[in-house]
Amino acid sequence: MSKFVIIVLDSVGIGALPDAHLFHDEGADTLCHVDEACGGLKIPHLIKLGLGNICGIHLNRKSKSPMGAYGKSAERFMGKDTTGGHWEIAGLVLDRPFDTFPNGFPREIITPFEEAIGKKVLGNKPASGTEIIKELGETHMETGRPIVYTSADSVFQIACHEDVVPLSELYRYCTIAREILDQTHYVGRVIARPFIGQPGSFVRTSGRRDFSLPPPGETILDALFKHGYDVAAVGKIEDIFTGRGITKIDHTTSNMSGVDATIAYLKEDFHGLIFTNLVDFDSLYGHRNDPSGYGAALEAFDARIPELISALGDDDILLITADHGCDPTLTYSTDHTREYVPILVYGKKVVPADLGIRDTFCDIGATVAEYFKIPWHRGTGFLKLLTEEENELL
């Protein structure tokens, strides 16, 4: 019962794309800037897989005999957000960018939202999630009014204190916002951002939920489901794909619980894809301009790689990648960055190889389709590069 595992290290970009200037992201390099800020990351297992051998990477730590195949990919979708990145990994490239709101949401969105929930909102501006609850959290607790904010990404975020607005009510607010946005604008995600604590010491909780647009076309998850394969979603994957094409779900609450869930699924008896998102890099460290925390999280993940490898079956494949960047050393911004993403592939029958520079994340989904021998028409798979004989893995 063979499994293909995709682990998305959320926001671990490896250098600005040629068009990064269109997004004001010139010079972004999440991984290498974190490495520099931390005085050299201790990530021996990622290096052994071939991370330092990727073309153009600035880690200066190549492996003389990498264990896996390695390369990097540009993004074809003209964006730099979670939804667009994951959909492209799954073989779906959007033909238009999501709407963003650099001046806050217009009245045609906010007015019906306020009328539907019976309360005025606070904020309604682009902001860092941790900073806006510092600024408005106390007023929210006094008035019960939800904090609404956005970012450079296409997100409608609603922050509420769990003692003031229960999670079920916050999720209802998000459902209302999703319905309004679907009628008027092309917005990638509505995000519930619950927090706890007292003024001066507010902390966001693991009750976050993403209410995404449904993918507007077929993804590799849909194709696998249609052909009778299982798809296990770890972390926020179910939210990103609105549950479509997914047969097993573990939302998890952290990077480490995501790794735990991935290993648990590897040990189960099923045939299909395990699709994992590890969000802490992005949400806890990238958006908070915390390179030290980011580096510690990378080292913690690296330390778990031997466990992941040990859990692989003879024919299983592990692929590690990312969905965009979020360079925490760019102090003028807390937003995502337009970057290449790494591709590292390991399996007991995988031949170490240079996968080069892929021109779309879709090549990952195409490789999954090749592995499971299902028809697919987007991207260029690289399964043949991973083995001396294509059928040896199957």
C-alpha cells in the first residue's frame, strides 16, 4: 500500500523570484536570511537530502552525496498566498489574482457584515495580527465588537477573545463573511483568529480556522479521490481545499503535532496521498519578524526527519516543499514574500538527482499523478528523474 507524502513547510521560501519587484519583495530570501540571522542553522538532515545543492541557494553547505533528489520551483500564479500556492501544488493555477484591500474593506462588504452579526466592527485595516489585538483587544473586550483586519494577502480576518465571543459564534461570523464575500469579491480566505489573556498579554490560540474559496477546478486531490485513492489532510489542508477530495483529516495544532500525524498516517494501511501543512513557520515566526524563532522551528523539524524516513515503506515517497516565502528579516513588512520554493524528494528507491528549476508548482501534482498512474494534464512530472526505471517504484 504505497503512499506519497507532501510536507509543505509553510512560507520557507529560498530566494526572490525574478518578478518579485512587482510585489515589492526584491531581495527576499526567507531560508538563507534566517540562516544568517541565526549564525548558521543546524539542519543536517535537510542538507543531507540536498537542500544546499539546490541551484542558486545561498546556504554554502552542499552535500557531496545527497540522499535525495533536489530542485526548486517558481510559482506561475501571480500571487504569494497560502491558497494559491497550495492549489498550484495540487495542479490548479488561478488565472486571476485574489482581491486585496490595502485600505481596508469597502462599505459594500462591511455594512452587510455588521448588519448580519448585529455589531459594528473594530479595525478594518491592514495589520499584523498580534499588533492589532494589542491595539484593539481591550476595546473588543469592553464592547464585544469583533476586530476585522486584512494584510497584503487576500484575507478577511476576524479576531475575538474566546471569553467574549465563543468559538462557535466566531466561526458563525466567518461563515457570514464568507457568504457576503462570495457574492461581491474574489477573496481567498476568511480566517478566524481567536485569542485569550488580558490587556498587555493577549495570546492567539489554536482555534484558528480558515474558510477558503472552493477550488474553481479539479485538483490532484479530486483526481485521486475519483480513482479510489485515499487523501489524508494534515493541518489546514482540509480548510484550504474546503474538504474536497479528502478522505482522512487531522487538523493538528502545531508543527510537531503535524509531523506526529504524518508519521501516524504513514503507519496506517491505505494507498494514497498524505498532504501536510506545517504552519508555525509562517504564523508564529514569519509574520512576527522573528528569525530566531523561525530558525529554531526549522531545526526542530530537521530533527524529526529521521523519524519520517524510518516510517516510509519500501515504495513510499516523501516530498518536502513550501508554498511561498515570509522573510522575517524584512523589518519593513510582516507579509508573505514572492519566492522560489524548495523541492526535496526521498524514498528508499529514489535515485539522487538534480530536478533543476521547475516553472510551476504544478509539477509536484503531476508527479503524484505519475506515481499513482492516473490521468493528469497539468504540469510536467519528474518521476522518471527519481528512479532508473519508472516502474521500479510502483
